[in-house]
Amino acid sequence: MSAPVAAEQLGADRTMISNIESGRFGISEDRLRRLASIYECDDDELIDALASMTGGRPKGWWDEYRGKIPPDFLDVAELEHHSTGLRTLQTAHIPGLFQTEDHARALFDLYVPALPRLEVELRIAHRLARHSVVAANPGVPYVGLVHEAALRLRMGGRQVAKSQLNRLLEESERPNVRLLVIPFTAGGFPMAGDTMMYASGTSSHLDTVEVDSPLGAVFFDSHTQLANFRRRLDLVEQVALNPNKSRDLILAIAGEL
């Protein structure tokens, strides 16, 4: 339906429809439900999920970092906070939700060109705060796929690496956390080398995928893209170790340090 036709049925100016669609204007719950009716949308779950977003959301803890660290860091934190489930894939790094302070500091200290010291500390504080997503009661259901290479990378040195692995073992005991290790013996697998997060929304139409890139976070939300990412994650899970064997491998690697 064109914007002029929708605007006429809504009794509004066509520019209002364009501004709502582009995110420049907010929209009331009543008007959103009226638009859903005009568009002949009968997905009650989606309509209710969208309606819950109207009227503006209260500020989150991540907003205190706005203007101080890159905006995509805040987008990721907000996406995690509002998700109903998380699946991540890490092939070279420990999942951000479980990184220790020393591990995160060693990681940010490797940036080229070097980051200002204040920004390093702000990024560390932000990363540690993200842990609340899984630590809350109840925590968000989380499935983390981590390659063995990430576990063996001695970020920050032997002691920092060992502490980080012990932290992973602790986190893997949470009832809402499934940590699955992809061993070297698994060979190749889809998305090898990628870092990504699949965040489930309150409606499947609101699912979002975030993929890390050298230029920052990239987000995907089309039906076809989401289906492809789900399929890839399913395939990776098939070659990963189960939770018990994953913990055994993490414990063995930690014992070598």
C-alpha cells in the first residue's frame, strides 16, 4: 500500500506515514493498531510487540555511555536487553557477555591505533555491565558456540587466560546458559571465522542478527537473512560438543596453563 493511500485511510498527511516508517516520528498505540488494521495485519503477537514499543522506552543502563563509546556498542547492549533468547558464535574471541575485566582490557589494548585510556575503561565497564542479561533472575536463555581456537588464545598472558577459562566454566553452570565448544577436530563449518549474535524478539518478526565487521556491527533482519542464519547456527551446533564435553575440554585447556 502506498503512503498516500495509507495516509488517507488513517486521516493523516502522507509525510507523517513516511516519517513514521523511517523512524523520524513516534506513533501512539492507537494509531499503530489502526495502521495494522489498514494493512490487514492479523499477527496479534507482532502487533502487541510493536504496541509495547510505542510511547518511547525508558532509558537503559547503556544510555549513560552514549557519546562516549561507539553507538553500535549501545545497539548491541539494547538488543541483548530486549531479547527473549540469544545465540552467539565466536571463533576467535570469548563471548563478550562472559569476558573478565582483565581479558577485556587486554583485548582493547590491542586496538590500532591505540584507544585513549578513558575510552578503554569505558568500554570495559560497558562490556562487564552486559553480563546482567544472563545473570538476572530469570536470565535470558543463551546458547554460546565457541571455537577451541578462542579458548587457546592466551589473551593477556597465561594467568589472565586461565582466569578467563575458569569464568567460562562458572558461567556454563547457569541453568539458562548452554556453552558449546567447536573442537579443532570438527574441521570446517559454516561461518568459520565469523562473530555473530542472533537475538530473538518478542515476535519472530522482530528477530535480529548482529555480525561483527572491521567497521563495526552490521545488523540483519529480513525474513530470508534470518532463516539463513538460523540454519547456519543449527549446522554449527551439530559439529559442536555437548555441554558436558565442552566443559571437559575447557577444563583440560585450563589445566595446561
